[in-house]
Amino acid sequence: MAVSREGIVAAALTILDEYGLADLSMRRIGDAVGVQASTIYWHFANKQSLLAGVSDAILATQADAWPGEPVAALIGWARDLRSVLLTHRDAAELVAATLAVGLGSRIPDAAAVPIFVRAGWPGQEAERAARATSQFVLGHVMHEQTRQNLLRLGVLPPDAETLDDEGFDLGLRLVAAGAAALNGQPAPS
Amino acid sequence: MAVSREGIVAAALTILDEYGLADLSMRRIGDAVGVQASTIYWHFANKQSLLAGVSDAILATQADAWPGEPVAALIGWARDLRSVLLTHRDAAELVAATLAVGLGSRIPDAAAVPIFVRAGWPGQEAERAARATSQFVLGHVMHEQTRQNLLRLGVLPPDAETLDDEGFDLGLRLVAAGAAALNGQPAPS
DNA sequence: ACCTGAACACCGTTCAAGT
DNA sequence: ACCTGAACACCGTTCAAGT
């Protein structure tokens, strides 16, 4: 049977978890699905498109709606995004890179926009605020996952903390408090 | 005359600006300083250490103190960091990666910590708040610089906007307002 | 329609050997 | 002390050719 895009993406995700983004090569993915690396180019235009598929697969597990009080909803959304990213090795880097080049059909901050809108922000400002918040989340988790990789490499002491819940919560409270304080008012510069 | 660490870093920075991080190879750096790629390993343990040197060189142009009223100081620091990063191609990605692996002697948020302290935050919280703020700045500029690369590649229309001043200012106001609102109070969770 | 196999033009890094 | 040159074990991508 012919190999499918979905099969390739699934294999890539498994390799990602086991070996990390740096070792996620076309040859290795080909091996995993029982095909030459060059065959993958019949199914995907290039490696980046394939990675976009992996990013979408990861983000598919995000909760898609956060009803209720805006501050609590924003915190819920951010914690959910973090935990989704922490589920797969190097996910933050992969998602951030995919987002940056504009590939991938799932945008990590999509569910955050309506929260800001509900809090009274005009559409475009809500999008910007959501994007800013997700930039913090992605940056924070990227840092955590890099440390997890360093730990695996043995360059960090085996009992080193790689997660930083307190740092995450503080950053989150910072933007949540800011959102509550501004509430969509345009800037005084 | 023997080549120096500083000379290698300077050459790498020039190549970075001209060709981007993806094309910053050891062989190319060797060519630029008139030496074999393998020679660089006599001066640096590996490529990542060299990149840490480049990161330090970029961050050396940051202003190192932001006296005065905390909110204005924070905004000044963040805008300065952004403009420092925008001065060199792919600088945000390079600095973020260096920061994540714990190399590099210059920390981009170093000057932001005393601002939070001055605003009444206890030391550790000030560090976390500064780090959260710099995560936003790095993420935002990374996104802008990726778009600049896409523009160069012609995959974006030639008149596409790559900078996003409004998005930056809004994110910045968000954290500044949050900082002013919380003012170092521990969380109610 | 889907896949192979060879090739192209690269990588980072190591290491014996030179001066 | 500093550098060369060859080698190792890889990359992403293309493309004629096969079935």
C-alpha cells in the first residue's frame, strides 16, 4: 500500500519524540515509513511543509474554546497551550518556526483571540494581544525544552530542574493583569 | 599573523548580516578569515560557542542602564533590545538559541531586572518578570526577522510589511500595564 | 500514481600531520 | 602555538528511470 501524508506525519511525530528535532531527517522518516527519503517529496513540497503538518498534529490537541470570565479563560488557554507543547519533544521550537514562516493551518493563539474580544478589545488589538501572549508561552516552553535536551545530553546535572512553573505563572499573571488593566484602550504612547 | 577569536566572531557577524544564520557555516567563516574550517576548532570548542560570541557581540550595543520611572524605563529597555536585534539579520533567533542553551555572557534581560526591582519586586520575581518580557521581545522580533527573510526570498510580495510596530507596542503595553498593576505582589493563583 | 537510486552540493567535527 | 587536508558520517533536494 502506498504511504500517505498522514502516515508520514505520524512517523515524523514519533521520531520527534524519540530523537528530537535536530535528528528528524528526511532519511530517518523515510526509513520509518519504509520508503526512500526522496519519496517523501512526492507527498510534500519540502521538509518545512512536512514539519507544518507535524505542528498541526501537535496543536490538534488544544482545547478550542475558553468560555467564561476572561482572565481565568486566558490563564486556562495559556496553561493548556503549554501542556500541549510539553507533550512532544521540541514542540515549542517546531510550532514557533512553523508559525513564523506562515505555514501550518493551526494557529496556537486562535482560541485566545475571542477571549480578548470578550474582554472588550477591538478585533485587531485582540489579535495582537493574543499573539503577544502566545509569544511569551512559546518562548518560555522553548526554554524549558532546550533545558530538557541539555539534561538528556548530560550537560545539565541529572537533578536539574527543567520546568519552570513559577516563571510561567508569573509571566502569565503579568500579561493577564495587563490585559485587565488596559482592557483594549488604545495607547497613550 | 594568527587569527583571533575576535576576528572570527567579527567575520561571522559580517556573514550573518550578508547571508543569514542558515548560511553561516564553519567553512564560510574559515574562508572569510583565510583559514580552514577545521582551524576554527582550535579557537572555539564548537560552533555553538562561536555563535555565543556573536550573540555577545550583538548584545554589546545594548544600553546598560535605564534609570527613572519604571514603566517608561521598561518600555525604553524593550524598544532598545528590539532595535539592537533588528540591526543584525536573524539576531533574535541567534540570541534566543544562545540564551536557551545557557551560553553567552550577555543576558538580554539583564538591564530589565533592576527596573522591576526598583518598582518594588522581590529579586527572584523581578528576574522572572524580566525574562518573561524579554521572551515576548525575542519572539516578536524573531517573527519580524523571519518575515524579512521570506521577503528576501521573494515568497512575500515585495511591498509586504515585515515590521510590526503596533503589535510590538501593544504587547509591550500589556506587560508594562501588568507590571504596574501587580507591582510584585505574589499570586492569588 | 507512486517509488527507487544515484547524484549534487553541501554540513559539523575529528585528527594525524605539518610548521 | 597554530594550521592543513583528508576523512567520517551525515544533510535537503532533484531527477531520470522504473513499475
